[in-house]
Amino acid sequence: MTLHLLKSKLHRARITDANVDYQGSLSIDRDLMDAVGMLPYERILCTNAANAARFETYAIPAPRGSRQIVLNGAAAHLGKPGDPLTIMSFAEVDSCEAEGWQPRVAVLSERSETIRVLREITSQVNA
């Protein structure tokens, strides 16, 4: 059996901009993506703690060190600069690996700087 488990999470990333004219996706500082093992064009689920919006899109890398978290396309209507997002990606994991599975989670400051990485991924991803 294959299970869908949390692979990576950026907790409380702050939206820095919104661009409705872009084709779609969420721009994320590449350093933040790397901190949790999130890949360019990976499918992500986002939740906005300010307005309870929940949406699915894909991650695109923003410049390293920019701390950019930019809502693009239709998602630009689901938040505004300063809103805290939780950004999650998932992996398909064989049930025999699920018991020891640990997602990589980064808690961020109000400036979207990494405060700490809570867990490291300890199993291989079968995505």
C-alpha cells in the first residue's frame, strides 16, 4: 500500500507580494525551499492563517536570500503581504516506510527567515 505523507513544510512564511497577472504558482525563496527539501515545480498545498484560504499550486524558486513568498495568478486573490502561510508538500511512501517517516519542517520568523528545522527526512521518497 502507498500512503500520502507530509514531506516538507514551511511554517508561517510571510507573503511578500501578490501578482495576479502571472500565470500561476507560488514563488518561494530558493534557500527556504532547500531548507525543507522542496523542489522547483513540486505540487504544494498552502493555508493562509489570516483568512483561512486553502489552495493548491506548485512551487517556483525565487532568488536565494530574497525571502520572497509571492502569490501568483489566481492565488494572488487569496492573501496579501504580511499574511502567514503554511506551505506543504507531500510524498508517496510505501506503508512499510511510513512508521519511521519524518517530514522536514522549518519554522520561520516574521521576515521569513528560518528559525529552526524541526525534523529531517529519514526515509527515501518514492514520489
